[in-house]
Amino acid sequence: MKVTLKDKTFALYLREEEILGNIAEIGKRISADYAGRTPLLLGVLNGSFLFAADLIREVKCDCQITFVKLASYIGTGSSGEVRELVGLAEDIRGRDIIVVEDIVDTGLTLEKVMDTLQKHSPASVKVATLLYKPEAYKGKHKIDYVAMEIPNAFIVGYGLDYDGLGRNLRDIYQIVS
Ligand code: 5GP
């Protein structure tokens, strides 16, 4: 099955049932790892909204959820684009944080999130991601909970977009052309 979004064509890659099955597995692991604690899931918007919604329903210990966003703007210094974590409303000092990402590609986004979180002295920080591209990853942080590893190709669906489109697709699609 194929879909076209703007000028690009995508082919069916991962079905909803497989996605949800894999999310249930990491939900079980999180439930066991955090038994007796109350982790705070920290979803990184926009792409993680469906994953966060499905993941939290698979977590059987007490837990809480909040969302942050990375705002991009062009800085005045030499570094060009600046990405800043916004919306961290909760007090995360002393909390067990699980960062919930849609996809870890190069790992730059994750690094920015982790650097910011560490300044707020959480008790622990782990990372859960729906998708992980090991071939592209250049980061230093361990990715603790991975629902699915994928090759280095652009995908859409299940919350992930191409130019704002495709987030509503139930399955995940891979770019063809
Ligand atoms: P990173 O900083 O790890 O290189 O990239 C992470 C961000 O880039 C993700 O949160 C996502 O917004 C975007 N991204 C990376 N790969 C893909 C992809 O294959 N499809 C979509 N839709 N977004 C991607």
C-alpha cells in the first residue's frame, strides 16, 4: 500500500498491530523496572503524542506524564540555528524521568533534551523511543527502551510527519521517492 504526501510517495512499512505489540513489550519492561516508584514520562512534542498515549496505557505502575517541545530559532551568534527546550512546567528535581521520543536519528535532539534535563537535577533519566536508527546515531546516551529499530530511511505515520502531514496515518510508511 502506498500514500502520497505533497511531492513524496511512501510505502507501508510497519503495521499498527506490530507497533502496538512492540509498545506493549516496552511498557512491560518499564512497569517492572519502575515498580514501587512513580516515574514522570516526558514526551517530546510533536511527534511523540501518539506513542506517549499508547505507551502510558501499557505502564502498570504509578506514573505521571508531561510534555515539552523543542523550539527552533535562528540565533544571533555563530552557531546558526538554536534549539531550546520549552514547556518544562513540572519540578523534575529528584524525579525519575523517562524521556519519550518519536524517533532517535542522529541523536542531536536527544542530546539537547538530556543536557537541559540534567540542569534540573533529576534522580534518574532514561529514554524510551518508538523508533531508533542505529546507523545514523552519533549520540553518547544509551537508548534504554526501543520499540523498533529501523534502517536509515525517512518514515511517516503514527504521529510522525512529512512537512506537517501524515501524523494521522495508523501505520508507519517508508519513503519510496
Ligand atoms: P535527531 O536529532 O535524532 O537527528 O532527529 C530527531 C528528530 O528528527 C525527530 O524527533 C524527528 O522530528 C526528526 N526525524 C528524524 N528522522 C525522521 C524520520 O525518518 N521521519 C520523520 N518524520 N522525522 C524524522
